[in-house]
Amino acid sequence: MFGLMQNFTNKAELRESKDEILVGEIVRAMSRQGHPSISFRANDDWQRVRFKTVTDPVLWSVFVTLDRKTGTGVLSQALLGSKATLRVSAELKNRLADPDDLIAMYKTDFANILKMPVMGGIKLNHELNSVFATTQQVIEIDHYVGKGDAGVEKLSRLLDGIIGRLRDKLVDYKK
Amino acid sequence: MALPRMPGPDEDSLLVHSAEGQLGPLSRRTLKSHLDEGRVQPADHVWMKGMTEWEPIEAQPGLFDALDAPPAEEAKLPGESDDDHQDRIFTDLVKQSWDYLEDHEFAGHIDEVFLGAVITGTLDTGYSLIDLNSDGTHHYLRFQNMEDHSRVIVRATHLTGTLAVSKVLGQRASVVIGYGEKVGSIQKVMGAVRAEMKSSFLQNPDPGTITVDGDMASGYVYCQVDMYWNIDEYVASDYRVDTGKLSAHIGATTHALRKYLRGRFT
């Protein structure tokens, strides 16, 4: 009886931990690309990690936010899977800014005001010294965790692809 | 080891260990005058940003070179116009300002670089991250090995988050490492719960004190130990991480806790 109860508790814990498992793999994948973590904010169902893109000639930092939507209970996992929104925001920083940047900043923001960074779309947000490009997509956590090296490889490709697209959007703003 | 970048003659960038204790930050020119006055000896140790360890002053060739020359950024390059020269000085000043800001930011987030290194290193030893909580200063990580179901806990609190304090004390963190295993019988978990009650009398455990937690629901027993770690031993100012040292320290600590746990509860 005690063993049964323990097994049930362990399975529930691991089901609830899938998003943390994925965040751990994201941190490892980014570290292998030479991007150390520089900020963590995390609670039970939402995690955001900021990475310093030390070796990237264009980007200054990247934020990755994972927000779990389904799959913490047995029923929701069976019906809907373990879905989460993965939001990635890349930051380009210029060391010099001037009043012309204010104009450019408002132009960028107006052009993007109705854009939603969902389904792979990219939204730009221009601040004085920084320009952010953000995209968001719904992912199935089970495609990446518990799949061994194949899952880790798939995750690395996903992150590389997203960061590459964000970099392409930002590169023209680099002074 | 050679200096990473020769600072300007009047740039306060050197720390020195002398008979008077730690001096600095000092400029190269001030250090030279201290040496001339005998206040500092050639065998005393010096450190500046980018050096991995303290080195004797006498082992630093070129530390006192060109003290009377204008700073390199102010010297005109061959063929450089006046306009370009002025622009370059201005650009360097702006860059220095960003470097200054980055020094402050790095002092504030070195614990999170450390945390990322702990995650990467622990995942590389076959564990998965199953719990993560952080408010930016207090961090809690829990890992599980999916093969043998053992767990590792790392709790870290950054104690020296400002540049001034970290320059004086080094980068320190209160670190609690825990190791847990499923012990299999209710009697053993109850034994751990009794030990946990005793542990609860230790409000602020001293370093090296092992405390025990028992979790009736999951059947896990955890042993954990409080320590203080110098996190700049693992993370350099250019964000490079000494993963070998970090993994060795976490490995040795979990090894000791595993022995204690198995000796007492299994």
C-alpha cells in the first residue's frame, strides 16, 4: 500500500515536472552554444531564463519563457498532451543612441502594434539602446523530453532556428 | 600568467595583497610609487579583472612599462585624421561606460551563471531537472536520476550581489546541497521524519551540519548540508565556467551525503 502510494506520488511529481525538465535541457542546449544563463525567474508553472549571447556578433541577450498550459493532471495529459507556450525574445543592443532613434523607435513600434508574436510571427519592440524581436509558439513538451539524445538534438535545432530568425530580423538595426 | 589587458597608467584596476592587507583598486602609477616607498614588496601578489589567480608583482613583465606615455587610446594612429581620432576617443569613452555598467550587472548575476552551470553539469551526469524556483536571489533546484531515482538538491542564495561588496569579499553564496533516495519502507521514512524533527531545532545550521528530511508521500529521504561557496572560483568575469571544478565539488558533496544516508537509513 505504502509502495503504491509512493509510486503514484512519484508519477504525479514527474508529470508535473516536465516543464522543468525541458527548461533544464534548454539551459544545457544554450550553454553548449556558448550562451550562459544570467537570470532565472521561475515558479510552479512558468519559467523565464535570460541568456547572455557572449559570442554572438549581433545579439546581446536572449530570453526564453516556458509557460505550461496542459498536462499536469492525468486526464488533461491524456486528452490534450503536455502543451506549453515557448516565447523567445532576442535583444540587440547599440552602444550609442540619439534623438533619431526615438523616431525610429516609434516607427518600429507603430508598424508592429497589431502584430501578435504567435504562430511563428515576429514582433519587434524598439527601445532606445535595445531592439527586441519576439516570437512565440505552442510546443508539445513530450516531443523533447524523455526522448534521449534525439529529443535534446531536436530541442537544439528548434532553439537555433528560432534564434536565427530573430537575429535576421534584428541585424539591420545593428549600428 | 601575462596580464589580460594592460590598463591605463591611472586606471584604478589593480588589487594587491601586501603586509598591510589588501590594497586597491590601485592604478599602475600608484602601485609603482608604493613599491618605490617600500610600502609594497615585489613578492606581494597582484590581481586585476581577467586574471584567473593572484600573481606576484615581480612575475608581471610590463606592469610598469610606459607609465609616462599617453594612454594608448589617446595616441593618434598612423594616417588617422583628427576627426577620426576624436571620434575614436569618444567611442572608447562610451565603450568604457558600458564596460562599467556591465561590471555592475555581472556582479549581480554571477549567481545565475553559476546556477546555469550547476544545471548543465548535473544534467551531464545523467540527472534531469525536476524542480526550479527562483526569485532572482534565492534559487532552488531539484534533480532526479531517471535510472536509479536518486535526487540531488541545490539551494543557493547570493550574498554579495553588488560590485563593491564582491570586490572586497569575493562572490559568495550560501549553498545547500542535498541528496535523496527512495528508502522503500515506511519504518525507514519514519526514522527520517524523526531525524527531520531533530533537524528542525537547527534554525540556522552552521556550515558542515547535516540535516535530514523525510517525505512520507514520495518515500524519499534527503540529507543536506549547508556551506558557503566562492562562486567566482567557478565563474570567470568573461563568463567562462570551470565545469570540472564545479562538478568535482558537487560530486564530492553528494558522495559524502549518499554515504551518510545509506549508512543511516538503508
